[in-house]
Amino acid sequence: MQEQEEQHEARKTKILVGVIAILLAIIVMMIIFYVRSTHPRTQAQKEATEIAKEYAHLESVDKFYWFTRKDTYFSVTGKNDKGEELVVIIPKSGEKVTVLNQKDGVEEGHIRQIMETDYKEKDIQKISLGLYKNEPTWEIVTKNEEGLLTYYLLSFKNAEEIMVIKNV
């Protein structure tokens, strides 16, 4: 009788160890997937920050944006060594870096407000900053109730509408 109980306990222990091993394997696979999927963004942010520090003497970085239209741009906002709030827009190639003073344009918080009040958009999926036709431009992606996306391009300088692509 005692031998049966010991076998039963051993079987329970084996099952528990197997379940724990499977859960650990799932967790490790999820971590690997997450790291691999975020690596390009992390790498782009690191490189853009280094370029922004070199070109604009940024001492602190507040935001990072990945903008893709015809071309890809990485943008960084932050403060330089003089305390000025700057925007640094870097093409994917790393050439022709654009440095702007944040006070000469509209900041992300104001863009969000404009989208909610003027455009009545509630579900903002993404906001990014880059160059469109050589002009600093905000790209805002929203989702409607049917799950369709709308792309807005607004001027960095005054939030003027440049283009709207609806129901994608």
C-alpha cells in the first residue's frame, strides 16, 4: 500500500516537473520573440540618439520617432547643452541631419489635442515625426470602429493638414 502511494507521489512530482518545464520553455520562447521583434527599433533608437548627440549636442533625449513615408526617418527630441529643446530628424542613410528648435513647431501633445478636438479621432495608434517632401511633418495613424486606419500628415510648423489617407 505504501509502495503504491510512493509511486503515486512520484508520478505527481514528474507531472509537476513536466508542467513547470513546459511553462519555462514557453516563457523563454516569448522572451526571445520579444527581444528579436524589438531589436531593430532599439538599434535604430540607439544610433539616432548617438547621431543627435553628435550633431545637435543633445544631453538628454525625451522621445524617439520612426517615420516611414516614401523614405524612412528617425527623429529624436531632447535638450542640448544650452537647455534648448530641439528636434533632430535623421534620414535612414544618416546623411543630411535636420536640427529644428522645438519652439518653432508644434509638439506631440498639441498634435494629440488637435486630433481629438478638430478631427474627432479618439483611437490614435501612432504618432511619428519626419520629413515629407523635405518638410518636417507629423504622421498620425488612427483606427476607427471598423478597424480601418486613417493616416494624417500635419505640418510640424503649424499643424496644417498636408494629406489624409482614409480607411486603409
